[in-house]
Amino acid sequence: MLNLAVLLEHTARELPDRDAVVLGDTRLSYAQVDAEANRVAAALAARGVGPGDRVALSCPNLPYFPIAYYGILKAGATVVPLNVLLTEREIAYHLQDSGAKAYLCFEGTAQLPMAKAGLAAYESTPTCEHFVLLTAAPSGEAQPTGVPTLEDFTRDLPATFDTVQTRESDTAVVLYTSGTTGRPKGAELTHSNMVQNALLANRLFGTAPHDVHLLALPLFHSFGQTVQLNAGFATGATMVLMPRFDAASALELLQGEHVTFFAGVPTMYWALLTFEDTDRFDLAGIAANLRISVSGGSALPVEVLKAFEERFNVPILEGYGLSETSPVATFNRVDRPRKPGSIGLPVWGVEVRVTRRDGTQADADEPGEIHIRGHNVMKGYLDRPEATAEAIDPHGWFRTGDIGRRDADGYLYIVDRTKDLIIRGGFNVYPREVEEVLLTHPDISLAAVVGVPHPSHGEEVKAFVIRKPGATVTEEDIVAWCRQNMAGHKYPRLVEFREALPMTATGKILKRELVPPPSD
């Protein structure tokens, strides 16, 4: 028997008075988080929610998230975390597709009215029986009025609860894919998947007697959930929550809370690197406290990695994984040499191979699709046996859809996403390779490369570029520079300057929003 909630419960027994979560002036101990999670579990159980049921959760990085997350797990139910930026229509799809029996939703803000969209989606989903509003102030009035708040939901319930004993193969979490290649699918991750990946993260990164994490990664995403929330709770770390990332606030928290562990996606490192007003911060003190920083979610450009480490004197460990792999699959390690640009080596208990189209293994440095097998691979896609069979072969290998290569030392590198591949005049162009070269230009701060339709070549290479402050380089200058630094079929003939690039809530660049849809 195994329940993911054990990561909270064990620490609540061992270190009950230690701060578990911090948000501004709010500091909740492990005992407090455990007690509130018990009340959520009791409330769900009293309404008939338990094993086999799924509960959706829309919440940014607030203390509510771990309370609701572990409360749902304690009840024996499955957590379905939802992206906080989903629209009413998208939320309704997820509620219906997951078969959620209950839905816990944060009220949001004037700029992001989550409760308005969430309640409308709930009301259009007859199979979802319970809606609970998480108010900005825990005892605040419900907005909209008449909707039960979490305080109403858990009123008069005890702070103790006998956690439902689940099997290690039961589904703990359903994480929905981004839906970039069709409608989002729910990846079923078991209690074993999630517990082993959390403990694996601690094995990878080591632990300190009292780690302090800056948790800027969104908790609805697998990276923040596993590498920080679950892994951190397993060792009694304190989670300093950031509901929304910005460089200035991050530096204030890194300094003020004496953070020892930072995890981010590449755009967060880029934002910290390009933040200019650093004179008011003690960068040396921040670096002295930080024992480790890790990057995942998407490929970290080598130039960003080098510049960040030079500026902040803090090494970055880069790794790789997907929602379907819980997520950690490969990582650079503290006990081995780091290779900039590499996603490292397969983690403990996980196999990774690079495969040609015919299924045979690729040679060293030969690009191929990355396949993964191990304790971290999902159970399957929720209610989609055909999609599951397409993704996981009979021998347990998960096909990632990512193109990678393995060097002679066994280190893995991401070349690109299969779906991002540009075919120009019959030649393969990998956007990430072009982006890496562009970032070596002295006037380029960030770049995204896509393929756009071309009447004779099929696709043309186009670069969207953010210039460094004060730079006056022109589109023609960049094209000419690229012509000198890249092969003829690779360099972008088209360049467009942007002040910002569209990004997901998890900090990934939304390339599909850069390319206009095909006209009829």
C-alpha cells in the first residue's frame, strides 16, 4: 500500500513546527498544513468522494494548493491539477474528460477571474457534483456569492483523518498534456510514479538539514509538483511560494528568505539574467545561500546558462522529463562533470534510448527519437487506450516525440521536438540549433525560430527576436550575420523583432502563436 500523502504526513510527525509554506506574512507549519489537508479529506469523504473518484483543482502557488492536493490524496481520490490560465470552455472540457466529481477553484483576481470561468464551466458539466471556492482571504466572503467556500466545506470537521490506503498502482494524479498536437490528454500517474520520482529528485540533488525552496514553478505543472513540492515535503524543506514569477520579486525572496534551492524554466533564468536593477540586491549573499539551481521544462540555451552562471556564480543543473514521465527522466549530476547544453544522464531506475525511424538504436551523435522506460512512465492516458498503445510499446518504452542524440560519454542532448522540425527544400532544420547560434549574437537577448509556409521550399526559416536594451541591429544585419554563421539551408531569411514573446503559464515559448494559421 502506498499513498503520495505520506510525504506530508511523515514530515508532519517528524518536524511538526517547521515552516512548510511561506507566502508574504503567512507561514504555515507542517502540522498546520497536515491538519488542514485532513479537514479537506474529511469533507470530501463526507460527500462520498473517495477511491476511484477524481477531483479537479485550479489554484496558483498559494498555501491552498498543498492543503487541497494532499487532502484529495488522503481521501483516496485522484488529483486533477488544472492550468490556471484555462478559459471557461477549456475548464469544462477538462472537467468532463476527467470525469471530475468535485472541483476546487481559487477565486482569482480582477485580471484573472478564475472563479467566474470555473463556476460557469462547473455549471455546464452535470457529472461534476461539487464546487468549492478558494477565497483570496481564507475566511472571506464567497465571490460570487452563494457559492460554498473551503471554510464552509470543512466547517466543524476534525483536524485528524485516517488516510485511505491506496495501492501503489492506483492513480494519484492526472496531469493534462498541453494539447499542442490535438485535444489535451490526461496522463495517469500512480502513487508509485510520483513517490519514486520525488525521492529520486532528492537522491539527485542531495538535501540539506533545512532546505528553503523558492517555488516559482507553477504547482499545477509536473516539474514544480515533483521536484519541489513533493520532494521538498519529503525532506522537511520550506516552500517559499511565488504565485507569479517576476525577476525583482524573485531576487527579493532569494535574498530575504535565504533560499538554498531554486528551480526554474529557461525563461525564468533569462529574466533574472536580463534584469538590470540588481545593485539593490546582495548577489554574493544570494549565491552563498544557494546550494543548487536546476532547470527543466524546455531546453536551456547554452548562452543563457553560461551568462547566468557568470553573473550569479551559481551552477545550473539541466535535466529533462515530461508529464508522462512524472516528470524526471534525465539530469546532469552533482557527482559527474556537467556538460553545458546537455540534459545529462538517465536517472536511477530509468532507461533512455535514441531510436531511428525503423526502431533500431541510433549511433553516437546521430539524431533520433528519445524513448524512455522505467518506474517513472505513466500508467497511460485516461480513457484513451489507443493513444496509450501508440505512446507506449509492448515492452514499456514511452515514445516522447522529442528528437535527441547521445554522445560518446552517454550524455543526452535535445535536438528539438519532432513537431517543431522545419523541412526547408527537403532539408531538416532544427529550430533549437538555430536559436542557440542566434543567442551568440551580441545584440540578441532571446530568439524563437519557426517554420512558415513557402511556395517553393515548403517551409522557410523565420526568427522572432528580442534585442538587448539599446541595440540598433536591423533585420537585414541579422540575416547577413546568420548567413555567415550557419549552413545555407539553416539560416533564417526572415527576422521579426518583438518586445516580448508569447509564453505559457509554465514559461515555455508558445511558438504556435507566432505562426499564423493556414488560410483556406
